[in-house]
Amino acid sequence: MDYNLMREFADSWGLLTMALFFVGCIGFALRPSGRSQAEEAARIPLKDD
């Protein structure tokens, strides 16, 4: 593959793919049904054995 072809792909579709992945991760972390799981995970360091 030519360097310029890879550069064009990374500048257009690669950037779009990474942006959509980032938005998806943020949406997954902030979804309403995940609140109880996040609260439980936040309490892990405070649990006594």
C-alpha cells in the first residue's frame, strides 16, 4: 500500500471510526441502567475482607 493512500484513509474514515467509538464508549458509561454497577464498583476499595 502506498503511504499517501493510508494517510488519506486515516485522515477521513479512520478519524470518523475513532470518533464514533469514543462517543459509543461515553454513551455506554453514562447509560442509566449502568448506575448500580458503577456504584458497586466504586465501593470495591472500601470493602473489608
